Amino acid sequence: MSADAKTPLDHVNDTLAQLKEMRHYSKNNVERLTAQWLLFDGELKKLKQADHIEALMTSQGELHDALEAEIAVLEELAVELQPAPEEAPGTMH
């Protein structure tokens, strides 16, 4: 099989790997932004920036949730696309 002839399972697995990487960074971003929020909430409110940061936190959280959902769907699809195991030689049907 040439490098360009990927199966649907190969494409699903490639996409899964990319989404899992995105999920990892998304989780880290949510955690860092939340930590910053907790440290500077009062200052952000004084500067009238709290609502903007809160909206970003919400959007980042929604992205993380969407990544989780799509990963679950693609993991199920990858299982369905697995080739059936070949029967051992000499076994009867």
C-alpha cells in the first residue's frame, strides 16, 4: 500500500490523533485561564474586562466539550471500521 492510499480507518485514526492533541491543549488553556481569572478577577472587574474574559472562558470550555464529544464518536467509528479478524487456517465455518 502506498503512503497516499489511506483507508477510511487510517483517516479516522489520524483525525482522532489531531483532536486528542487539540483536547490536550484546550484543557491546559482552560486551566490556565481559570487560574488567571481567579488571581485577577477583582482587577479585571475594575478595568471593565471581566465580562470579556468570562466570555472567552465559556467559549474555550465549549470547545473542549465539543472536542470530547467528537473524540467519542470517532473512537466508536474506528472500532466499527476495524477489519474482521481472519480465521485461523484449518478452522471450519
